[in-house]
Amino acid sequence: MGGMKELAERVKELEDQLVTCIRCGTCQAVCPLYGVTRKEADVARGKLALIDGLMRDIFADAQGVEERLNRCLLCGSCAANCPSGVNVVEIFAKARSVLAEYRGLSAAEKFLFRRLLANPLVFDRLFEWIEKFQGILTKSDKNRQNTSCPRLVSSLTWNRHIKPLAPVPFHKRGLSPDPGSRNTGPSVLFFTGCLIDKVYPEIAVDTINALTYHNFNVIVPEGQGCCGIPALAAGDGKTFNRLVEYHLDLFRHWNADFIVTSCATCTSTIKKLWPALYDKPGMSMTTRLLEISEKTMDISQVLDRVVTPRDQGHPGTDRVTYHDPCHLAKSLKVTEEPRNLIRASGKTLAEMEGSDRCCGMGGSFNLKYYDLSTDIGQVKADNILAAGCGTVASSCPACMMQISDMLAKKGKNIYVRHPVQLYAESIKKNI
């Protein structure tokens, strides 16, 4: 097949990265998906073998390989524990892009990514309309997670407990500090991210309040869009490239000391995936991407430099447990800073078992394989409950959505918060 020959040649671009896998099986022990399916095909080494076979023109079923690759959380557990240093997330993202380009995106994917996601203003307007009508389709669960359940159960909604869109997204609240504020500290460009902007705008407000409290000069550029990870995960490299270029042009107007996000996935994407997977780099673009990468930090990393731990609550009161987002803990090795922020809030930190175990969200994985996502998520929920805390914190809004869903299923009234929310509340009490 001429088409398969062409595809094999494209996949050979990954050959140098594939040969480092020694098939040792370490990934099997840490893969959250394998933990519930017990299928070798769900493990990283099994998927890498598929890519290797595709490269050698062994497989004629490109669609089957693509489906196997999509059955992955991209959590990075395998990469973080690989003794050979195989960058599995990067390999899978590149392979998905090659396969999607070979097979072509569906009409729905083209519309979603290239007409909506790639155009931030259009994307914002769409969600403003969805927010107006979401009350017709959902009803409040009236729980501490502030979730809603669908009024009509379908194969798409299952029995999900959904975080509703905020009545007013962050970019419409008019709370952004004026660029060039009077604060004399380091300048910080705040990258909001889709979920924080549209679902958790209070996290953005608390992020800015915490930064300005510590004299940072905060800049919030107007017109921000998605970091590009949904398109990249779906294999749409063109939309990913377009969003990278869009934001590089947007950032060029501001010479900030740091680029800060309160979303673990956005932080990891900008810092790791923008420079690694943008596929049209010239020398100037490469330099610019590396500069952006070096400046990008999670909010907890920036605040950890200036916060002072407050007296923690007495045992049994104000106890908080913490879930490590995969993209923060595994990709960026940021684990202590969010915990320090919780301690600085005056809370007693109580570690749960498997705090760095994937919650099962995985972005589009949750939409395509909700049953598997739930199986993985229920283990996380059980660990949270065993910690005996009234609040669970996480530095990723996607993880917060998944945890809220899992706890709501169990009917447990436990608050789900971001560490910066806890810290901002402590600031208000001590002003």
C-alpha cells in the first residue's frame, strides 16, 4: 500500500526516540490505565511496539493503531518512572499528529479545533451562549463540590456530576489589574487558561490578589486563548501551532519577568510542549520558545519564594489533603511548593495515600472513556476519603473537576479547592 509506505516514512521521524525503550516493563507498574484494565496493550511499552511496527510497515491498520494510542491519559507516569528516559508523552503526541494528518480529522474535529479553539474570541462567545442555556439541561446537586447533574441521562452524560460554567467568565469581570501597575516587585504575566477563565474564575481572582499582596506587578493580556493541549492530544498539530504563534505574538507586547499560570496542564504545556512540539521553528522562534519556557512557572513556585508559613490549625481542624496533578508533579517535578502554600494558609496538611496517583481525568480521555476514567477516579476518591479531611486541594482545574465528580458520586460533602484559593483566604483574614 503506497499510503502505508508514506505513513511508515513519517513515523520513522520517531525512530531515535523509540529505540531507547528496552521493554523493561517499569511502565506497567505505574500506568493508571493498566491498573484497572490489566491489558498489556494499554501500557506504554505496548503502544511503543505498535508505533515501531507501524514504522516498519508491519501494520496495515493505521486506524487501529490510532485508537490504541488515544486510549492513554498522557499523564506521564510512565515517562517519569522510565529508567531509560523515554519521553513517552512527546512520542505519543507526535505519533497522534502523524496519524491524524495521514487519516485526516473528522468534520466535527475540524470545526471544534480549527474554527473554534484556534479562534479565542469565537471560542469565548460560544461558551457565553452555552452558559445562558446550561440551566435548561442541568440541575444543581446542592453539594460542596458545586456540581450539577444532567436533567436527561444519555450515553454522553452518563451519570456525570458536572462543574457548571461560571455566570461571568474571568475575562469579562473587569478585575484584571492595569498593565504597569504601581507595584514595584517583579512583573508577572498571568496566563489564565480555559477552565479557570470559564469554570473557575475565582481561582484567577485569588491568584491576582495573592500576587499583588506580595507586590508583584501583574499583567493580564486581553484576548488569551487555549494553551493548545486539547488539539495536540487529538493529533491536530496545525491548531496547536496556530495557538502557540497566537500567544507568542500576544506575549511579545509585555516584557515580564515570569509567566505564571494556576493550571498545572497549562504550565506543563507552555514549558515543555510548546518548545518540543511546535514543528515550524526557525532560529528566532526556537529562541523565543525557550525564553518563554524558562520564564513559565506555576503560581505555587512564584509564591513559595515569598510566603511565610502561618500557624497551622490544631489536629482535627482545618485539615487539608493534597492531590498532585500529573502534569505538575510528574512533568515538572513540582510537589513541595503547593504543599508549602497550603501550610502558609494556616491549614494542617494531611497526606493521602497515593497523592501522585492519576485521578483519571486525562482531558479528552474522560470524554471518550468515561467508564475507565471513573474506575481510576474512584480509587482517588477513596484515598481522599481515607485521609479524613474536609477539603482536598489540587493545582489543576481539570483534576478538580474530576475529583468533584467522583466525590459527588459518593455523596460526600468535601470541598475541592486550589491551594492559591486557600492562601488568598488566609491573606484576607490577616489584612
